[in-house]
Amino acid sequence: MKIFVLLLTSTLSFASLTANAKVYLASELTADVQPIVRVAPRYPAKAARNGVIGHVALKFVINEYGAVTNVEVTESMPEGVFDREAIKAVSKWKYKPAIIDGAPVKVMQETRLDFSLGK
């Protein structure tokens, strides 16, 4: 039981350290972030059947390891139709970590996914 408590304390300490790490804006970097993996969103079946098109704007953090975290919808049209699939897709994206002064850093990124039906 004592080991569990020590591990929990260690995890909480690490979480508080990383929670305080600065998140840079993309405009603060000297180079653009480099995507490694981009997963396309799935088109919701009901929206496809009904011919619904739209878009979702999102913001997210690319962490020090290049993983996407904290995905938030900032705009969607029509509201709520494509949000879930957009979040699922962007959450799977991977990036080359951004580097400042030789160390990997967190970066806030924004993107817009357009949903349209091909002819």
C-alpha cells in the first residue's frame, strides 16, 4: 500500500509540473509545426444521407511529444453535426515536436476541417 501512495504522489507532482508548462502560440515559433500523421475525419452517415455539408474549426495543444491534446471546437456549421468526428480525427494526429532553445515545447494550434460531398 505504501508504494501505491508514493506512486500517486509522484504522479500528482509530475502532473502539476506539466500543467504549469507554457503553451506557445504557433506565431511565437520560428518554424511551422510539422505534421507526421493526419487522420481524415469520418463523414457522419446521417449527414451524408441528408446531403449536409459544413465545417468545424478547432484549437488544440501539440505536446512536447508531438501528440494532440485539449482539442476544442471553436466554431462549427451546422452546429454539432460534424464536431464529434472532427475531434476524433484531430486527436489522432501526430506532429514533430516544436523546439525552442533546444527543448521540446507545447504549442497551441488551430485548424479548420471542411466536410463536403463529392459528386
